[in-house]
Amino acid sequence: MASSELKQRIAFLTWLLFCIYLWLSLAPLVSADEHNHVYEDGEEVVVWMNTVGPYHNRQETYSYFSLPFCRGPKEGIAHYHETLGEAFQGVELELAGLDIDFNMPVRRTTYCRIVLTEDTAQQLIYAVQNQYWYQLFIDDLPVWGIVGEVSESDSDRYYLWTHKRFQIGINNGQIVDVNLTSAAKRLIRPGARIAFSYESDVPFDKRFDKYLDPSFFHHHIHWFSLCNSFAMAAFLVCLVAFLLTRLLRRDYSRYSRAEESQWELERSFSDEFGWKQVYGDVFRPPAQPTTFSILVGSGVQLSFVVLCLILLAMSVDMNGERAGLVSAAIFLYSASSPIGGFVGAALYSRFYLASTATSSSSNNGQAASPRWIRQGVAQALLPPSLICGVAFPVNLVAVGYHSSRSLTPSQGLSVLAIVTFALLPLSLIGTLLGRNLCGRPSKLPCRLNAVPRPLPEKRHCLAEPPIICLLGGLLPFASIFVEMYYVFTSFWAYKIYYVYGFSFLAFALLLCATACVTIVCVYFLLNSEDYRWQWCSFMAGASTAVYLYVYAVYYFFFKTRMYGLYQTAFYFSFMALFCCGLALICGAVGFLAASLFVRTIYANVKTD
């Protein structure tokens, strides 16, 4: 007993040390910035040029100086990727070389000149034809500008904007607003001498508000959809309550009457039908228990990460932090690895003990030995492997396009280091805790039969598990699809998502709807005397992602004007990743709700 307590304390201390190490190593990823955003009059204000790319392909970005632009004469420090979050978002900051001082107006100043060659002129014409926009940062505030425009009178004449007019708003020694006005267009042609200039004014007062677009996010349709989703969730809760009270009470009454005499008991097993008939098989382990436990463990971990991210975004203003939410997601997912390992190992242990009980009651069967190490390693590596498997070919396309979003080998090694020295050890610690704390036999409500009961023929097609699973995701998807429009528009277009209160309510309604619908699906499956409910409950919840991906296809063709191999590959690949994550979350919630439901109804049934 003392040895067992000592092992648990050692495991806890090891997990705590890993968390402290992970916090120390990744805390810089979620810190604010090297500057405190407070300036003295005359202090230097740095202008960072970021990326340039087609307006309709937000993820297809390139270095600003990949086009034939020139830098200003002011020297300064070089800038490299500070965080993995910046690297994943393609941030590639380079000094603009513009001489701007805090609270000091700058008259119109020419900072560099170029002479267009045949090649550079064609580069700029291509950029104007494809509506290239560029992004720059001043004091962490993003500013966008357009490269040029096509002549309204002659579609073969292309103009380049050569002047930048900055309006910098200040308040109590801080920069609170930046506006950029482009002017002085010049005709793009070989041999043209182009002079780039800038000037700076100082007015105004509310930082970041102009980027948030309240008229878009607080539209009455947004509120109406949330109320509609709430009403649907309330309806589903009432439906499940009706199922648990009326239908199950009727079933209990029917089974009780059948047990009043021996003759009626025999009749109940020959003529009666319903979920009680599979009481001897309903707690049988599912097919592929290792895979199933890994998927559920990953889903629980992702649910925890998403919930923490939403709460963090609601409580902390992260708009001013470049890639702050991405960096926080990396940290939270790494730190929560013991949760996924614990849940996966506990579930795998339950399945193994159930299979052992079944094998021991049969005449010639022996249970296979548990493979804890394989289960623990696979639990840690499944989501990262899925992400890398999708991101690697997309990154190759990005490298071919010389996009700023392509990851360098050093950044890939950073990801590998996080997986090797953080994710894997922490997940294995969770696996050990789950095995030791939940690896003891627990009494099942019903004794398992030694021989599986044959499955009866389904009375209609709606009782088939694939149909039940596919229908199970329809209502949960309906509860979030309007919110998904705002999320998609924020990620794939030029909106900044900030209404995290909406996303919290939408996420809560999604989980509630998934749990309720899955319980109904499992009830109908068991009522058709099919005891294979574990995979059905998981897939019924996960099928929400199928509808979401179909909606993503619709959004691509009818709500965007994206084009090109790189942007198309980026869109569909990362939407597939997003939907896989949603499938894991909803599948895990569906299984946990169905598991509680099944244990509850069979605990109240008398069996012989």
C-alpha cells in the first residue's frame, strides 16, 4: 500500500515538473511584447513591413520585398520569427526604414527611388491584376494598404501607389490608432522612375476599434441565430427528458409485467423485443478498443483546450498580440497532454477488463495482454501526426510558391522538440496515472454473456447504424452553422473575430445538442437490439463535422473569390483539419453522454 502511494506521488511530482518546464519554455510565446507601448515625445516609432498577397487569397502571402519595393534609409535591428504562432501565420516582419518619431509630424519625404525594368514592371502589373494588398505593423497595430489599381478608362493601364500617408493617433504616451492613405499613383511601365514617399500626422483616440467591425458581428441575424440555437437545445433537452421518463417508464413497466410469471418470462424472451434483450452484451468492449480509447482521449483533451482558449480570449484582450491565440493554443495543448493520456488509458483499461471477464467466462478464450506503451505513445502522437500529415504537403506547395507561410527546417525542428520533450512525456504520465488509478475492476450493471448475441435483422433502414450516425450530426450542426459563417469570415477574409462570448455560448449549445442527440440515437439503436453502441455514439457525434465540411465547400465556391493551387490546397486541407478536431470533440462528448445513459438504464433493470 505504501509502495502504491509512493508511485502515485512520484508520478504527480514528475507531471508537475514537466508542467513547470513547459511553462518556462513556452511562456515567452504568450507574453505581450518586448516593448511596453509607452513612448516619450521624439522617441522612435518602428514601421515593420509584413507580407503582400492577393486580396481574395488571404493565406497566400509573400515577403513584402519580394515585389520590387525599396527600403528607407533609416537603419535598425533585424526581426526574425519570435514564436511558432507567428511562423504558422506566415508573419515575416522586415524593417521599412521609415524615420517616424512619436508625436512628431513628418512632412512629405521621399525615402527611396527605383527604375522599373521589364521584369519588375511585369511583377507589379501581375500584383495589380490580382489585387495585391500588403500589411505593415506600427506598435503591433496592423495596417493594410493596396499595391495599385487598374485604370477605369483603359484596362491595359496599371498604376502603382507610391505615397503613404500615416495618421497616428496618440493618447497619454501611447499609440492608439493608425490610418494609412495611399496616394500619388504612377503608371507602371518599363523604364519608369518611381519615387516612394511618406508623411505622418498625429490625431484621434480609440485603439483597435476600427478593426473589429461591430456592425458585422453584432448584426441582428447573429443574435437571432443564437436565440434559435438556444431554443433548439432546449427542445432537445426536453426530448431527452421525455425519453428518459415516458418511454423508459413504459419499457420498465412492460418488462416488469413480463416477469410476473415463469410463462410470461419465457414469452418475454421469445416474443418481446427492445433494449433489455441485449443486457448481456451491451457492455461488451467495442471493436478496435485501442483506437477507440485514443480517439475519445484526444477528443476530451481538445474539448478542454478549446474551452480554455475561449475563456482566455473572453478575459484577456489578445487583439494586439500577433498570433497570441495560436501561441496560447500550443501551450495549452502541450500542458493538457496528461488529460488525453489519462482518459485514453482509463477507457482502455475498462475495455481490457471487460474483455478479460468475457474470456474467463468462455471455455477456450484467453484475453490478450494489454499494450499500454503502444496505447500511450499513439495517444500522444495521433493529433500531431494528423496535423503534420496534412501540413507537410501544403508546406511543400508554399515553398514552391515562395510564400511567407512556408515553415523553415528550424521551425519544423521546434515542433518536433515540443512533441518529443513535452507532448510525449506528459501524455505518458497521464497514461500511467490512468492505468494505475482506473485500472481496477469495476462492477458492471449486467453480467456479460460468454458468446455474443446474434444481431437481428433490422426492421427498416433508419435502424441501420450508418444511417443513425449520419442523422445524429444534423441538429448539432444546425446549432452552430451561422456562427461558423462569422468564424470562417474572420479566418479566411479580413475580419478580426472578437465576440468570444458568442463562441462560448455556441460551443456550449453544440456540446449540449451533441449529448442529447447521441442519447436518442443510442436508444433507438439498442431498441433495435443492436448492442454495438460505442462506435455508433462516437460517430453520431462526429458526423457533425461531415456537415461542416460540406458547408466549407459551399462557403469556398459561393462566399469567397479564392483561386490558385496554393490557396485552394491551404483552404481545403486546413478545413479538413478543423473538421477532424470538431469530430473528435463531438464524438467524445457523444460517447461520454451515451455511456452515462446506458449505465443508468441498465442499472435499473432486473436480470437473471
